[in-house]
Amino acid sequence: MTGNRGRWPKIDEERGVEDVTLLILEWLGEQGVNAMIRMDAERLADNAPAWTFAVSGGPLTHGMRADGMTVQQCMSVALARLRDSGLSVPF
């Protein structure tokens, strides 16, 4: 992590990746990556995957998007894709 600002969380083993989602977004920003997570109420009402995570720029050669029914599902897919792209997120 660039310039560790004391944000390393103590992970609660009974909780999921949603607890560190904002830290992940901040870490990505520090790497020069544009990142966002969004919840779409219309897609939720249609029982479609309402959570979207999107990144672009920095060391990524192509943008990436991950969708999920829950924030945990969305972020799990996103982290796997980021690692496959060579960006090793430390969370």
C-alpha cells in the first residue's frame, strides 16, 4: 500500500469482503486506478444483479466490470478478476 495511513483493517473472520470494500477502492485509487461501486435500485426491483463494480486506468490495460446480486458476490468476482489481470489487491 502506498503511504500506509493506518487503514489496514483487522478482519473479522465472520464477516465478508463488504467490510473492506471502501478500503479496496481507496487502495485502487492510490495505484492510479479509477474505481467505483454502485447499487442500481431498478435492477434490484427486477431481481437482477443490482451491484456493479467497475475499474479502469492505472496499470490495467483494459477496464473491468463485475456484477452481483449482493455486494459480497460483486466484490468477490471483482477481486478475482483484478488478480487475474495482475493487480494484487492486498485485502
